[in-house]
Amino acid sequence: MEHHHHLHMLDRLLDNSQTDSSGVVILNPDEGSSSKQSRSRTNLQSPYGVSLWQMMVLGMSLLLAMTMIPVVVADAAVDQTGKDRFQENEDAMRLAREQAKPWLMRELEWNGTKLYVTPTTIIVVLVFLVNLCSWFLYTTSGTWAEASHILVKDTSKKTHKALVGMQQDIAGNLKLFGELAEKYSQCPSSKEKGDLGRFSQGTMAPPFDKAVFDPKTPLKTTIGPIQTQFGYHLIYIRNRKL
């Protein structure tokens, strides 16, 4: 009975079934419509086996990529342009600062190459070298002496006697010599406490020069009075090179 029941159901299904023009069996008219739509959707495929929806997604992706790539490239170009402009502005500001400096403070250039040296630096170095050479030549060349003196223009015997007593009182006291030179000397050097600085042989009056550069004349003590055409001198030799 159960077997016949299944056969009866099968006969009913076959009776209700229809065949479409393409030879496809449709079990139910409504179901046939749905099946056609399904086949229609299924048949929307490219020759390469890719569905239309996949092609649309791929196309949109390509379109988006083609849209974004120029934007990224443009952003990179703008960024580089900004950097170039910043560099140009920085160079312009550096040039303006350089031109605003006084000429003596500007860095020199040679054949387009910056030397990082200003005229002021060169002048300072030259002055230093000139002074160094002068000091070296002054120290090593010829004979010289460093001395102070007290000049009294009156050449009377009383003056001579007073100067002999002064010479004995001063002896080797350079400080006292300077104080008395400042008070009694009639030479402009009295403002410097009688200091004549360093001078070479042959610069002073002959009697004065002979007394100073005589090897027998002692250093760091008061000698004189020595008479010249200017008057009487008391002399204190601080240093000497013969």
C-alpha cells in the first residue's frame, strides 16, 4: 500500500508537469518562472567564467585606483613643491641676512665657494701677525736697552751736587726713582715716571748712549749724573741686550 501511494504521488507530479520550449522539465509553473530567473541570473557570465557582479566590482576597483593614483602623485608633487619653496624661502632669508650685515662682517667668496672668513677676521689676523713679527724682530735684532731717567736742565755745580745726593738715596729703588722723576724731571717722560721704554744703541745723545751700553755699567741701579746737551741725567737701566 505504501508502495502504491508513492507511485500515485509520482503520477500526479508527472501529470502536473509541463515541458518548456527548451526541453527543460518544469515541475511547477511558478517554480518554472523562478527557475528561468535563476537560469537568467546564472547565464549572466563572461566568456572567462567571471560573473557580471565580479566584473562590476573589479571595474569599480580599477576606476577607484585610477582616480586615487593621480591624487597621490599630485600630493607628492605638491609636497615636493612645498619643500622646494621652503628651501627657496630659507635661501632667500639667508641671503637677506647676509646682505644686511656690514661689509666687514660678511663672509667672503672665492669662485662661488664660501670661505667662511670675514674681512674683520683677516684684519685681526694680519694685525696679530704684524705685531708678532715686530716683537720678534725687536727682541732679537741688534742691541737694545730699557731704561728710565731724570732730566734736570740746569748744569750748575749746586744741581750736580744735589743730583749726586739723589742718586745715592735712590740706589736700586725703582719705585722711588719713578716718584722723584715724576716730581723733578724736566723731560716729557716724567708723566711716565721717567720711563723711556726700549731703545736701540745710537738712539740717544752720545754721552747718555755710551753710559747705558757700556758693559761695565750695572743694571737695576741708579747711575749719574751724566751730562748731555740737554742737561744732567740720572739713569736707571732695567734691562739690556748687548
